[in-house]
Amino acid sequence: MTTTDELVQDLPPSAKLVLKVLEYNGGLTQKQIVEHSRLSQRTVRDALDRLQAADVVEKDIYIPDARQNLYRLSVEDSEGETEEEAQAGVALD
């Protein structure tokens, strides 16, 4: 199983910073990522594109403002479940 570190190993530092911002803060909009990371909008957009291409980040609709997207981690844990599936399994038990 590949880990997050292996997936982002060859990505630029800006993409790794965006990944860390999402790890620490959960799902964020692109504007919120810009505020937390202090990177430019263009740099954040490029980093998000690269992270999505590596299947590390997924994009959803941001409910409070449908013009924006919500970005969150989509990496599987060591048992092969996504974090959401693991939480759903706990809720069902």
C-alpha cells in the first residue's frame, strides 16, 4: 500500500504545504487555504491540481457557497479504508 508520503514525494514544496494545511485544518476552500498557507492563489490552485492528480485530495461542493469548492484529503489509511469509511464503520458499531 502506498502512503501519502510516497504519493507526494516528487511534488513541489508548495503542494506539500497545502497538504499539511489540509491535514491540520480539515476541509477548506481554496480561499481559506490561501489564508492559512500564505501562498498566492495561483500557487495554491496549481498545488491543488497536482494533489488531485496524485489522488491525495478530493474536491467537493462547498455547501455555504456553491461557487466555491471544498478540498479535503482522500488518502486511504493502512487498512485500505478512507477516513470517512472508517468513521462510518465506527458509527455503525
